[in-house]
Amino acid sequence: MSARNLGLGGRVAPKARTETTRVRGLDTGASRPTRPAGLRSADELRALAEAGNAALGSLTDREASAAEVVAWVAANFATDAAAVACSMADAALPHLVAQHLPGVDVLFLDTGYHFAETHVTREEVARALDVRVVDVRPEQTVAEQDAEFGAELFARDPGLCCARRKVEPLQRALAGYEVWFTGVRREEAPTRALTPLVTYDERNGLVKVNPVAAWSFDDLLDYASANAVPVNLLMSHGYPSIGCEPCTKPVAAGEDPRSGRWAGLAKTECGLHL
């Protein structure tokens, strides 16, 4: 299926909530302490991740489906202990997760550099899906960052820009959860080829789940079309992978879907998944 046939999908379940409160440099739908009492220990979560990855047959010929992976999470974690990271390129992952964890938090890294189409998709996700969109923002606005580091830090030191506007804010946001979902897919890049279904995220201190790791780009589009979920309009115009506007270029047919990210720079990852 071609991405050109997809725009913003129709309604799914218009029950979403989206509230914002400034908390230690990020906007969230609810104030969360650094590490709420009652969360399982690192050792407990590490053991659970290892057992789950084995039970789901990660990277084997008996690997569980994306829906089965999400069902495993729902059986082992409460909804308010889970978060979905979403770039708002599409809403396939939030929709998939919400089937088993309705009302789940969807974390949107609002870097200050997004395309207008990405913000439109964010609004559509909040309206159409049974999720709560949580806007995660950096400590500094773009203007404040420019004042300290000079304009267009993304062009001079993209690694530092991503660290300040994506990695650090997400790390703070994840402190209140036990598990997070990502949309990482193995076919996207060589660095992602061996992505497990479930792992323990040592840097962030929680379980990391990649339910669509085995999906192709067409699988993602087919799911979005079949379930009428929101899709960023840029995906219909040569943007199979969408990041910040200054660092994302369109990709020609047949090219690596992530080749438009940091085009011309020796950089392939923002740092969220390293």
C-alpha cells in the first residue's frame, strides 16, 4: 500500500484527555513524583522483561504478534504504569496499545521544532483515540537554548540538541512509569535490526517494549488504514520517518526510510534508543 493513499484517519474512540501542567521542565497530563512509591524494583522489572522476552519468542520463528505483545504487557502492568512514546508520524502504536490499555498515556516530545503537520496529528490523536496525550517539553524553549548556545544548535551539534530537547526530557518523564512502548522497527536501520520485543531499559530504569519490531513500513500503513487511525500528512509526501523540521528531509522511493533524518550528517539516531 502506498503512503499517498493515507491522510488523517477517521474517528476511533473520541474519549481522549489532554491536560498540561508544568512539572520540572516538562508538560504532563498529571504531576508525577520522580519515582512514585509502589513501583517495582529494578531487579523485579529486569527479571520480568527477561521472562517476557523469552515467553514471547523474541527474534525466533515463534515470535508473538504485536497484539500478543501488548496483551502480555496488559497482563503484567497497570495502565497507569505504562506509557507510549509517539513521534506523531502515525498513531498505529497508540491505537494498538489502547486496545488492551485504554486511557494509556501517550508521550509526545514537543521539541519546539516540529512540522505543523505533526502538531495537527497530535491533536487528532488526542481527539480520536482512547488515550491521554502528554506533552513532554525540554527545560528550555528554543529561544532560551539559542541564547545560551547560539542559533541553530541542531546544525552545529545535532547530538547535543537531541540530548537537550528529546533524550533528557523523556528520561524525566519516564521516571513515573514501569514500562514504555516504542514504535522501533527492525527494518528501519542496521542499528535496529536485532531489536527485541521486550528488554530492560538500563538507562531509564524500566521495561521497554517494541511490539511492532517485526513490522514493515507497509505493515504499519496497512494497520493504520484498516483501523482508520491518524497518519501524519507528511507520510504522503515522501517522509516515511518524521522528526524535527530542520533535520528531516523527504526520501526518494526505494531509499532507506530513515535516510531523510539528519541528512548529510554522520548521525542516524537521536539517542532515545541507544
